[in-house]
Amino acid sequence: MRRFATVLPPYAWLALFFLVPFLIVLKISLAEQAMGIPPYTPLIADGQVQVSGANYQFLFSDSLYVRAYLNALWFAAWSTVGCLLIGYPLAYGIVRAPLRWRNTLLLLVILPFWTSFLIRVYAWIGLLKANGLINDVLMQIGLIHAPLPLINNSFAVFVGLIYSYLPYMVLPLYAALEKLDPTLLEAAADLGCRPRQAFWHVTLPLSLPGIIAGSLLVFIPMCGEFIIPDLLGGPDTLMIGHVLWDEFFTNRDWPLASAVAVAMLVLLVLPMGLLRRYLTGERA
């Protein structure tokens, strides 16, 4: 009974705030668009169940949605790699720093969370625009003679994604690296292993759980990102989050928008399943 009482609250929380909303969205995705409130047809009318799969058929037959999905995966994948390449040395440096400095360095990592996410994205507009700070500095020191196109393109989206989600990568990596036993590196050195070889054969494999956890924490929300590509991107940076917003609030096609959301969730189940399989294998 104690074990049941312990696991019941988190499962009840997931059922209430994840499973129930998901079932509601799934129900709407199987309906059809209608003029009225709510803007979709009921699934049960006159005692008959009216289920339609037309939204999913249209979703995978229209190149706009396929391109938006692929763009979301492409931006999220490469931005995750960028967060890993920047976040791993950062987390490794914090772990190797003197103990009295670690809390301060971690505070600097999470400090951006104290500011509104929207304000931080807007700040990049002031930095990247044609007469922004970066172009002004580069022109004043003579490195360029005309403003660089740093905004409304893929580069700006990558910068915004990596900057915004970098702390989500650093914190799991720090937690994994901080648990490593330093005597393992001493043993590797005693066996003739150089520092670089010790990193590749000892530190990196043992930090894989942190790499996977951080990558998923970054990759999954990036796939549905709306604000960053909308403010920093251009016509070639259409992502599925923007499509979802347009269908819900501009076209008011709730069934199609719900189908987009369900398909996106199903698309993200694969990396979550791979993580669970890996962690289960580690415990075994």
C-alpha cells in the first residue's frame, strides 16, 4: 500500500494534465471543421459515431505540412548538436572548477531563466538586425563595409534556439559529470592512458546518460518552437509550431490543428522510447 500511495500521485498528475488533454485533442482531430462554438462537429450525433480521418489524410498529402515537419526536425537536430558542442565543455569546466565557484557558475547558467523568454528573443532582434549592435561594431572596427544579413534567416533561428535552450543541456550534463568518480581517471593515468584518451574512453562513455537526457530536453521542445522562428526567422524557416498556431488562431480549423499536434506528438515518441530503453538497459 505504501508503494501504491507513493506512485499514485505522479501517475494521477500525468493522467490529469497529459492523458486527458491528449484524448481531448485526439477527439477533436477526428472531427470536422464547423462554423460555430465549438468550431468542430461532435463525434456522436443522433446516436451515431461520426469519426473522420480526413484531417490526417490531408496532413500527409499537403507538402506544406510535410515541409514544416521536416524543417522542425532539421532545426531541432542541428540546434541540439550545437547545444551539446557548447554545453559539454561548459558543464565540464564547471565540474572541474574549484568547489567555491561551482554554485556561482551554475547560477550564471540559470540566470537567463529569471528574464522573460519573449524578452530574451526580442533582445536578439536588436543584436542581429541591420543597424543592430553586432553589425555596428563590425563596421566601426572595419571588418565589414555593409551590414550582414544576420536576421530573418536560418542563422538567426539557430542562434535563438541554441541560446534559449542551452541551459537545459548544461544542467543534465553537469549532473552526470559531477557524479563521476575522479579515481577512475587516476586509474586510467596509472595504466598509461593520456588525458585525451581518458576523456574518450572513461569520461565521455560515463556521461552518456546526461548527454541523452540533455539532448531530449532540448530536442523535443525545439520541434514545437513557435516564438523563435516567428520573430527571428524568415519565409524559409517555417516550422510546425507556426503552422499549428495559424491553424488554431488564424484559420480556426481546430480539427486539422489537432491532427497536426497529435502527429507531432507521435513523431516525438520515438526518441523518448529510445531513451527509456537505454536507461532500462543501464539499470539492468
